[in-house]
Amino acid sequence: MIKPTQFTPSGCCGRVNRRVFLADCGMGFTGVVLGAMLQRDGILRASSAEVWTLPDGKPHFTPKAKSVIWLFMQGGVSHLDTFDPKPALNKYAGKAIGETPYKDVLDSPLVKKNVRESDVGSLKLRSKIFPMQVGYRKFGQSGIELTDWWPHLGNCIDDIALIRSVWTSDNDHTAQLQFHTGRHIFDGFFPSIGSWVHYGLGSLNDNLPQFVVLGEQNGPCCGGPGATGASYLGPEHSGVQLEVDPDNPLPYAFPGPGVYQEEQQRTFEFLKQLNQFATVRYPDDPAMRARIKSYELAFRMQTAIPEVFRFSEESEATRRLYGLDREETKSFGQRCLTARRLVERGVRFVQVYHGGGSATLWDAHAELQKNHSKMSTQVDQPIAGLLRDLKQRGLLEQTLVVWGTEFGRSPGVEGTKEGRDHHPFGFSVWMAGGGIKGGVAHGATDELGFHAVEHRHYVTDIHATVLQQLGLDASKLEVPGQKRLQIDFGKPIYDIIA
């Protein structure tokens, strides 16, 4: 064992610098875990008032939720053909927007502010009203209207709060980055919502990552890793990607055939000693800290993660609930079931993607009916199964489920391709569980679904609501030297909070 005195700087008369001593003791294999546990229990605190300290892992006030499952549909789901049906589209189908009572919507200040001047012309070319591509009806005791593409979720509507008045300002797929960080890509990269949760609350299970990402993310053109990145919070707060593969969930973490666990343990002990040398020499290097923590977490995960993916432990009824018995729902059903098994084991934030890769995006510039019918079928049953499963296990009360997408889609048709274009001015998001009211439709877009007009919410209001339910005050998660704008914080949507 390497003793602290071995690192005593010359001229210290045998004494160890407090900073060096804490770095030495706090960054080893057991030290990282112990330090996090002590901090979480309120034992480890800074001794000097002028020294800024990390969050202590405790909520700022009594939380209503412990974990978040964040379901994100990549490409831009049409709110008009899913969660915000608009019969006026059928009434005015084929007419230019200028020939309807809503002729001024294209000239609104919101369009001029949020769409590049070069794109306004294209928007006007797509002003011919495109009718709804599916029927709709009322669901549940609340009688909230959804389209026929979501029948399974429709039967869960009394547990859901629909927010039909969300807006953003990015008209391209980098809106995915904005949805998760609250900032336009031209502003640079900022911490994602999952990273803020990880940073503020820390761990409930030291053998598992506290921010897990499931499913394929789209590349840099859509914001890429920035949607799960931690930016200035430090890389240790970024999301950890897991493969939903029961046979090999951690291909990068296993040492390979022929290496016994005892042998690997000795290797890690040796690396720990080398890491201690490095962290004492560079105590303020966040990349170094993150790298060491990731190696040590990967070692612990080798036992914990495979157990998460043992779907054979689930009953046949549960596997059917998630659609694991059907080819079209199996893939996303496995991700949703994995999300439940992760939060059940103490993971704070699970970000689940659907629509990764250009061939599977919800980005229906053409043939929207074909695209959305297929994509909705893939996710409707698994998501409804997730809500039902959480509820029957008593987990929905402490798990906040959020469904989102980067933007909506336009009321106007795109050329002659029977598709809809990107649309950031008004679209739908929903939440369930974790102290959220059920059977609620909050906010509204106009009759064409063009603008959010009632109880308008920028995307950071979604973030603020998530943090509120977890017992976190975003204003108390400040980082020295990183000034945040007022819009970065958002405002909790109290109307949907029980």
C-alpha cells in the first residue's frame, strides 16, 4: 500500500498537504466509493467556507421521484398525427395557409425570430395544408384525444400528463441537442439534463452507472454525444452507453477469455497505485478523475450489469407486456424492460432512444403515413407496457417517465412527397409517474397546430419539472465560472404536478 508520506512535497517537514492527502486517499479503488458514500451521507464536507464544494448528493427538498426514464424519439414526431389531433387540417386540406383564417401565422414574430431568413421562403412553399394521416378518438375516463396509432398508450392516458405547448428555436436536427441541454448548438455545448441529475444527486447503487443511455444515438449533425454529455460538469457525469444484448452487454469492459477475476483484481490494484501517483501530481484534472472512476466502475459493473439483462428471470406475461414476443416490438421492448430493471436497482437516469440511424428516423419528410405507422407500432406497446409494469410493481410513484422528441412537424405538406417538415413552434411532450397528475392535457397549439398559444413552455421547463420532482433546485447547482442564463433554468410546470 502506498502511504501518504511517500508523496510529501519537499520542505513540508514530514507533513502532508491536506489537498494532496485527500487526493491520495480519495481516488483509489475503494476511496472513490467510500468518498462518494461519505459525501452522500453528509459526513464529508469542506472545512473552509471560502472553498466551493460539489453537491452533497442529497435533494434540496423532499422529492417525489427517485429516478427518471427519459424516452426520446429521434427525427421529430408529428404532434398533429399523434398526441395533438387537429381536425382543422382535414377541413382546410389542400388550401394554402393564406387561404385559411390562420393566414398570418407564417409572418408571426416567432417565425421570424426562430427560423433563419433563408428558410422562411421554404416554409412558405410548404404552406399547403396536409390533412391528418390517421384517425383519432377519446381515450380513458379523462377523454383525452389521441390518434389511432397509439392504442396501447391511449389506454394508459389517465396516468399521463400531456403537454401540448412545447416550443424550441432550432429548426434542424441539432434541436436534439437543444432539447437535452436547453441551448442552441451555435451557443456551444452545455450539460444535458441527465448529467445535471447525476451531478446533483449522485448514486443509489455504486455498482451501476447513475446515468445510462440505451439505444443508438444519431451523429454529430444531430448534436450527437452532446445530448448525453456533461460539458463543464466533468466527464464523470456523462451518460454511459450500454448495449441491450443479454449475451454481451459490456463488450468493452470484460478482460477476455482466459483472464480470471483474481488476476484482474491484482491488475486493478496495481493500476490504483499508479493512479494515485497521477492524481496527487494532477489533483485538479477532471479528465483524470473521470478516467479512473470509469475504470473502477467498469470493473464493478462486470458482475452487476449482466444480471440486469437476464430477461429470462421475467415471467412470460411480463415479456409479452413489453412486446418481446413480437418482432416489430422486441427491440424497443427490451430497452424499456432494461430501463425498468435499471431503476429498480437504483439507477437515477435512464435515457432511452428510438429511431437511431437515417433509415429508422421519425423524420417523415416523405410518406408520413407509412413512416409514422411503422414507428408508432414499434414503440406504442413497449411504452404502455413500461407504464403498466412500473405501476403494478409500485414503482411508478417514484419513477418519472418522460416522452419527448426534438420538435413537431408542419401542418403544411412538403412538396408532393406526402410528408411534413420540421416544426419547432409548437409540439407535444408527456410525463407520467413521479408525482405528476394523470389524465391531464396541459397547454395548446392553435387550430392548425402551428404555434403553441396557451401555457407555452420552452424545453427547459421540461428540465425544471424533472429536477423539481427529484427535489433539486436548479439555481443551487451552479458551477463557479459558468454563468447560466435565466432561460437555462426553466420553470416547473406546476399545473401538471400532483
